[in-house]
Amino acid sequence: MTSPYSHKATAEVAELQAALKEHGITLPSLGLDLPSVVMTYGTPLVDLGNCNLDTARALTAALRKAAGR
């Protein structure tokens, strides 16, 4: 059995991927945390995964720009 939120979580991960792509950022390991998806209680967790230094810099720059810094 999976979390009743798993479909919403999958859609949210897709939205996050699309928003990151708008800034030229790809997190190759982005996805759902599988153990949290199969739990029948609570909401699934998003696993942001790993990225290289260039991606980390791009993500930092995009967040700072969005924050107006």
C-alpha cells in the first residue's frame, strides 16, 4: 500500500523539476523518497539527491535572485 499523497507528491516533484529547468538547473537524483511513499501515514518526502558543484552554484544563484539578493 502507498501513501494517499503519493500522486500529489509525484506531481509536485514534476513541478519542481520544471521550475528548476526554467533556471537551467537539473538535479539528476531528484525524486520521491521511496520508503516514505510506501508508508500509509504521513506525506511522502522529496529526495533532492546529489549534484555537482556547478549545479549547486546555479541553484544558490537562482535562490538568491528569487530572494532579491
